Amino acid sequence: MSAQLLILFRAIHIVAGALWAGTAIFYFFLVEPAAKTLGPAAPKFMQALIEKRRYPLYMNIASALTIIAGALLYWNTSGGVQMIWVQSGPGLGFTIGSLAAIGAYLVGFFTLRPRAERMGKLGQQIGMSGGAPDPAQAAELQRLDLEMRSIERIDVILLTISLLTMATARYW
């Protein structure tokens, strides 16, 4: 692979990865807790974040770019996934980081995304009614919130593992 392509893929990988992990961590520790303090305005806020600001799409694009560019870099650096490299210190670090990132991507795409979309639709329904959620909507929002918080915790842990192992793999 040419040096120009390596630089391009590395830039895409690092920028998209920083956006993906940084946004996920920021959301988990700051946005979501702040939204919960909004009370009845929380569903409208979440609807705006999910549907108007397209948060799930943003996360899907950032994570997909990170994974694709990272896979190309991994393939190149490992010499086509040569086991001698994979078993080396840096190889183990990049492999663990890669697997953690792929796990985070799968968790986000297959478990968080559908729940976020459902929450956005509920927020839209509640917003159109102009009042507080009815008991069924409130119960579903609470269930979705609990499920998402647990899943987000796993996602943030996986992304943190990926960040730390990728950042330090060269020194293993």
C-alpha cells in the first residue's frame, strides 16, 4: 500500500475513531444524565437529538469509517494477518483493540440503534400530544432507558479498551 493511502487511512481511522469514542463517552457521562434532569422536556430533547440531529446516523458513519480504515491498516501492518505479527506485543495490542472496537460497533448497531430509534419515535408521539407521556409510554421509555444505559456502559467499556490498547500497542 502506498504511503499516501496509509496516511489517508490512518487519518480517517484516528479522526473517525476519536469522534466515535469521544461522542459515545460524552453522551454516556454528560448528555444522557443532563437529559434526565429535564423532566417532561426530556423526550423532546431526545427526539431532537435522535431525529433532527441524526445522532444514530452520525455514530454509524463514524464507527463504520473507523472500522473500515482500521481493517485496511491492520491488514497492511500485519502483512495480510500473519500470525507471527498477531502474536507479537504490538500485534496483540492492535488485535485486542480491533476486537473491542468491532464488539462496540456490533453492540451499537444491533442493540443501541433500534432502541434509540424507538425512543425517538416515542418522543415524537409524546411531543405531538403536547403533554406528558401516558402510563404505557412512560413505562416503555423507562424500560428503553434502563436497557440503553446498560448497553451503553458495555459500549463505553469496549471503546475505552480499544482506545487504550490502540494508543499503547506500539510499546507492548
